[in-house]
Amino acid sequence: MRATFVASEVGNGLRRNLTMTLAVIITVAVSLGLFGASLLVRAQVSTMKDFWYDKVEVSIFLCSKGSDTPSCAGGAVTAAQRDQIKSDLESLRPLVQEIYYESKAEAYERFKEQFRDSPIVDNVTEKALPESFRVKLADPTQYDVVASAFEGRPGIEQVNDQRKVLDKFFQILGGLQLIALLIAILMLIVTVLLIVNTMRVAAFSRRRETSIMRLVGASNFYIQLPFLLEAALAAALGAILAIGALALMKTVIVDGLLAPSFQFTAFVGWDAVLAIAPVMLITGIGLAGLAAFFTLRKYLRV
Amino acid sequence: MILFDHVTKVYPSQQRPALDDVSLEIEKGEFVFLVGPSGSGKSTMLRLVLREERPTKGQVWVLGKDLNRLSNWKIPTLRRQIGTVFQDFRLLPNKTVAENVAFALEVIGKPKSHINKVVPEVLEVVGLEGKEGRRPDELSGGEQQRVAIARAFVNRPMILIADEPTGNLDPATSVGIMKLLDRINRLGTTVVMSTHDSQIVDQMRRRVIELEGGHVVRDQSRGVYGYAQ
Ligand SMILES: Nc1ncnc2c1ncn2[C@@H]1O[C@H](COP(=O)(O)OP(=O)(O)O)[C@@H](O)[C@H]1O
Ligand SMILES: [Mg+2]
């Protein structure tokens, strides 16, 4: 194996096919960029899931005086009922991780805090807000266990799961994520087709060299290696551009725009970018290598 | 060295066989002319020796190997022992004389030091000393064919195959090429050459195999072209 000779062949090949090489680099960059972005969005969604599902609670609202649900027919919740509910909740450990009782006074405080700047506060009195148990579950998906145990029980007006709201939200996000991934995969397929075509053109434009190589007994490996390296090199350049774009996205869009404006949620960190970058590089080089390998097997046989 | 054992070759999409039940043997060190009209199967025979084509029936043995049973990855090894020269020279136009010859060694992974030593040697054998730095378009047809012969011979192959090497050259130039092939033969390489040129065959007085419509119609040592008619 003569490394300098192979290197000069690769250089010649890339230069001779400069426009095609540029086309490959750009397509690889765009498709891998999309692919990386969709992976980043995926990481973002999972970060948000972790963040939010960690915060969701099941709220068990207790009956107040004027509640009109059937289970509140007996009037406001009694102290005995309240104690019973609390001890029943305790018996559900370890599924139930934390139990927190919120009195009417505390509910009112929280309400005032939440709607600090709104005139609505003046119209709401402490009496109008229900007392409640706030329950945090070890596994939020096990909500039904709690709901079935407490829903409709005397003294309980309503059992509320915040997860249901989040589920809707994440379903929509999941859909968007899937669309992004599908577009990325489509682009990757386009990239593979372009590389296949580029290799075909390259093999054709160098058929003189390759036919002489075959004639003098060069091995298949030696004949194909410059083409393979060219494809891999173009793909690697494209992948590096795409990774750069992804880092830029993270800096400008996530850290620069989103994070300061939406402080209530968590955003992906650099660890996610670091994990995605090698995936992009390997995907790019791998796809290009495979596309080139199978094309060359067909067009450059001994 | 080369053995054809009841070889028939029918190209796909063709009815008539290009070679029809051909059997013959070529010994080490021989100089063999392959003559016959256009389309008689000369190039097909040479391509079978190079394993560029496979026989439809029968066996081709080259350098002790049954080519039907030679696996694909061993084909390069076979071809390294066979030099090839064609009517159209097949040189790389953007490489110099020396680079064209060196290319054949580079692509089979020979070290630079070896290449630097043998390329000037072989260029001297073919009579191209002083023209190492020229490009093919700065050479005459005869000189271009000499470059091709140098490239075919630089590895000191056991067999040299020449498919109408003088087909594009004038008679005077052809004589020079024949002298060169004769010299290479005397250095120990078996030479198989197809040609149309009766003058050359008559002058050289070597073994002649004549093909017609895929059949061997004559095989005689020290032949004269067209004797059979
Ligand atoms: N690649 C091919 N595909 C189909 N037919 C071919 C091919 N090469 C040669 N032939 C046919 O085989 C016959 C012998 O051709 P060839 O060996 O080239 O003869 P020659 O070299 O003596 O002119 C001809 O009839 C030719 O048309
Ligand atoms: Mg021919």
C-alpha cells in the first residue's frame, strides 16, 4: 500500500469532480444537519419530560361547603374523612412518594401569588378555594391507581392529574419530532442517491485509469479505495459543517433565544450536542461509504 | 503455459459462438501469431487468457491454473504475470512516459525505491531513454506503443499478450515494434500476438495459429501468413 500515491489519487479525484464533490458536501451537511437537529429536538423533549413529569402532582380536592358534586352531598369534608384519606394515601407508599396537605388558607396564598397582577384576586375569597392533598407519585403513569381509589369517595370533590395536560402537550411535540425525523431520513436517502450517482460519474470519468489498473493486476481494493476515501472525505466534511451548524443552533437559538425567554422549563445541555455529534459523523461517513461501496462493486468489477 | 481444452465461447445475446471447440497449447518461451479475419475470435481468445471473459464450455489453463476455478480475488495475481498491449496503446494522457510506466507498479503497491530503479531500465529496453518526461501527445504512434510495451513488460511477466499491436502503425514503425517484441521474447517471456499484417508474419517465421469463424484452421510452426488459402 502506497499511502502517498493513494492520497494524490484522492486529491486528483476530488479536484476533477469539484462541483460534484461540493454537491455531496452540501447535501451531506444539510441532511445531517436536519438529522442532528431532529436528534437535538428529541433530546430537548426528553429533557422537558424529565423536568415536567418530575413536577407533576395528583391533586385530590376536598369538598367545600357549596360543592355540587354528588360525592359532596354530605357538605364540607369532615376531619374524620380527611384523616382517613390521608392514612389511605400513606398506605399507597411507595407508589405515593410525597403527600402534602394544602389548607384553604395556603391555597389562597398560592392563588394570590400566582395571580399577583390580576384584578381577579379581589373577587376570590379564601372560602371559595378548596383544600386539597397534593400527591407526588414515584411513577406518574400509575395515576389510575390513585384515581380509582379516591374518585367519587364521600368528602372528595375531584381527583385531578396534571399529567393529562402534559400528555397532550407531549403528544403534539412527539408528532412534530416524528415529522422532523422523517424529513431528515428522507434527506439522508436523497444524500445516498446523490452519492451513488456521484460515484457512478466518478467511475465513468476515470474508466481509463481503472481499466488500466485492472489490466496490470491492481486489486479491487486498490482500485476502489480512492473512490471510497473520496466519498468518506466529502461526507466527513459535510458532517463537520453540520455539527458546526448544530453547535450554532444550540448557542444562538437554545441558549440565546429560548432559554432566556422561557425560564420555566429546562433546555438541552452541551452534553446532548456532544452525544449527537459522533452519531452524525458516523452516520454520514457510514452512509457515504456504504453507498460508494455498493456502487463501485457494480461499476468497477475485475 | 497456456492450454485451451475444447473451449467454446458464446457471448450472451449472440447465436454463433465466437470460439468453437478450440484446443491448443502454447509452451513456455514460444512466440505465437494469432491470425485470421476480423471477427474470427482472436481478441476473444486473448480475453479468455486474461480472464476478462469466461469460457461457455471447456477449460482454459494459464500458468498451471484452471481459470474456471480461479476465484475472483486471485485474478489480480494472474494479471500481474501477464503483460498486455493493445492496438490503441491505452496510455494516460495527463501522465508522462515515466509516470505511465510507474503507474502500473504504483497500483500494485510496489515501493518507490523499486519503481525508481526499474522504470529507467525498462525505458532503455524499449528505446525511450531521454523521452521519460514527454506526454503521450508529444510522441509518435510507434513511441506510444513502446511506452505501452514498457508498461506491460516492467513487471517481467511470464506472458505478454499483444492484440494487434501494429494495427495503428505504418510498416516501418511496425518492424521496430516487432523487433522489440522479439527481443522481449528472447528475454524469456512467452509472447502471443494477434495481427492482420501478413508481411510481419512472413518475416518473423514463428508459430502461426489461424482462426476462422471461431475454429482453428491452421496451427504450424515457422508459418507464413495465408498459407492455408
Ligand atoms: N463483448 C462482446 N459481446 C458480444 N459479441 C462479441 C463481443 N466481443 C466479440 N464478439 C463477437 O465475437 C466474435 C469474435 O470477435 P473477436 O474475438 O473480437 O474477433 P477478432 O478479434 O478476431 O476480430 C465476433 O462475431 C464478434 O462480433
Ligand atoms: Mg480483435
